[in-house]
Amino acid sequence: MATSIKTKSQIIAAIAEKSQVTKVQARTALDALLEIAYEGAKKKDGFTIPGLGKLILVQRKARMGRNPKTQEIMKFPAKKVVKFRLAKAAKDAILPPKA
């Protein structure tokens, strides 16, 4: 398997190989996980994948900003945004420990 997995097809192939299932079964499992994650993110609690992170829906406040091209001051309205919070276990696995 390639060291740099970037596409959905490559992810499905890696899941199928590691879990010893067919690519069709891996695709179904991945699609089901994504569907559950999207529905869970819409709810107040968010959606958590233990050891990886959490998808949450956050209400962003209205704010003032500046157009970088014209330097005009603008008001940005409040809106809902989706955020992903990385789990501590994932941070520890990816980032080197601080000395």
C-alpha cells in the first residue's frame, strides 16, 4: 500500500486490506460511518470517534473584519460552523512528546 493515502478509493482499499474484507464491504462501512457522523454532528453532543476526535457544531459570533483588498471594514454575521477536535490519543500518536 502507498505511504500517502489521499483518495477515498485508497482509504477503502487500505481498510479492506487491513480488516480482510472486500472493497465493497469496506466502502459500505465507510459510507455508513460518514452518514452516522454527519447526523451526529448536527446534534448538540456532536459525533466522537474514540481515539481520533470529535465533530461538533458551533455557533460563531458576529464579528467585525476588514476586506484585505479595499481595507473596508465589514461586519460578518453570526453563523453555525462544523469543527473537528482532535483527541488527545491522536495528538500523542502523531506529535512527538515534549521533552
